[in-house]
Amino acid sequence: MTDETQDEPVLDQNTATEQERLDGLIAQLRADVTGEDTATVEAAVRRRLSDTGVEADEDLVRRLVAELAG
């Protein structure tokens, strides 16, 4: 055994820019909710933004919902 410890969450070791985080979130949303109804997509977009702490203005939220909803 080694004396090394993990003192921070694994994800905190690899910092991503805000744009990289947003790009990843959009990729996940495309995989998960493309083609769903508008209300479902909007709820998912807002929830994921909130959960991840990624900031997006209302214009971006509306564009994502329009792009992803079926």
C-alpha cells in the first residue's frame, strides 16, 4: 500500500473552462433528450444547468430547447 491519499474529488483534479463544461452539458442533453417534447427538454436543460452550476442566459436556454425538442 502507498501513503498517498485522495484529498479532493476526482473531477476537481481536472479543471475545465466554463465553455468546455457547457459543451459537455449540451452533448449530454443531445444524447438524452433530443426529440422529446418541449416541456421535457426545457426542464432537463434548466435542471442540468442548475445541477452543474453552469451559467447560461435565457437566449441560450431557448435556443437549446428549440434545437433539441421534437
